[in-house]
Amino acid sequence: MLVFARKSNVGRTPIIASDEEATLLRMEERLPPMLSVIAGMVDLTGFFMLGNIFTAHITGNLVVASAVVVRGGPLNPAQLLAIPVFMVAIAFVWLIARSSNRRGPSLVRLLLLVQFLLLAMVLVFCVAAAPSSNPHGIPACVAALIAVSAMACQYALLRLALPRAVSTAVMTGNLTNTAIGTFWMINTGLTELLRQVVASMRKFLISIS
């Protein structure tokens, strides 16, 4: 009986691995379109209801803020805080993924749960505080930055758990790659990772030039 159990356990290992690989492939095919729709809805809501802030296409806030400075007018503080908050949120998501020791579909489900909780937090906060009544007020800024954090979780999910999947925003995806590469470099201190960060930063700079 012991021999039979050992053989059966060995036989199950490649089946489990192949099942996980098949699940991961399905996620890589189906998740990006769905996440793109979510990012578009969150972006439109933030732009029209929370003071012209891009919560998904983060780098677009640089363009909007620059245009406001040139023509004059009130500057939404959330536009200036979006990129720093995005980087901090990426760091937290990276830490969650690293400390969980999860890989593949398990990591995807964990990060999707984190994103869902952040988006639910935005919904509850907006219902309670009605930030759209004053798009340049503090409640609107808080709601926008929570939404930015949710989108940061989404982009980190694609890079950490589904690296072969297409990005839902090219420029913001390059910013995500740069941030995650920096965190890996700080954590390990490897020279090879430094070259990856430089390459990601070069792509990001080329995309906004």
C-alpha cells in the first residue's frame, strides 16, 4: 500500500502542474480584456467626476497638469499626487506578492481580491462622502487616490502574476515595470536588475517624448 501511494503521488504531480499552467494560460487570455474595461470605467469616472484626474492612465496626469499650468486655472492636487501614490501602491502590492509566496493562479486570485477591495472602498467612500459635489476638494482627492491604488494593483498583477499578458496601458505599464524593477534591485542588489530598470526607464522616457 505504501508503494502504491507513493507512485500515485508522483503521478499526480505533473497533472497538477499542467492544470495550473492551463489555468494560467486561460487567465492570460481572458483577464486583460476584462481588466482593460475596468480600467477604462475607473478612468472615465475619475476624469469626469473627480476633477479631471486619470486614475488608470497615470502618466496622463502630467499632461493635464502641465496644460493647467500653461493656461492658468485651479490645479487638482490629486493630479500631482497620483504618480507618487501609484509608486507607493505598487511597492505595497509587490510586498504582498512577495510575502505571500504564491505563484501563478493563486497569486492572480490574491491580487484580484486586493484590487476588488480597493475598488469597493472607493464605492463606499463615494456613496458616503459624495466627492463629486466638489471635484477639487479633499474627499475627491482621497477617492481618486484610492482608485489610483486599485489601478496600481491591477498593473502590478499583470507584471507579477501574468508577465506574458498584454498591458492594459502602455505608458503606465512601463512605469510599473520601472517601479517593480527598482524594488527588486533594492531587495537583492543584483547588477542585472539594475540594467532591467534602466531599460524600462528608457522605454518610459521614449514613450512620453
